[in-house]
Amino acid sequence: MKEFENRFLDEAQAREDELYKTFFGVHESITLPGDVKNQVTSIYKEALNDVP
């Protein structure tokens, strides 16, 4: 944690919005069967809306 803080924290804080959109989002998946894809995507999106 100290190494992250020393090397990357300033950059991470400056790019917080960009990083949040990149890593805390629902991305297209080619491995989900079509019949469950919409249901699973809906669950993911609902869970992400609860993230502060």
C-alpha cells in the first residue's frame, strides 16, 4: 500500500473519474449466453448503482 501511495496515488486521484468509468462499469462479454445476458447485465448495472 505504501508503494502505491508513493508512486501512483496522486495520478489515481487526478484521474479518478476516468478510472471509475473504465474499471467500475459493465463491459461487453462474448462468453455469456444470449438468453441470460440481459438479465446478468441488469443485475450488474443495479449493483454498480449502489456503489458510492
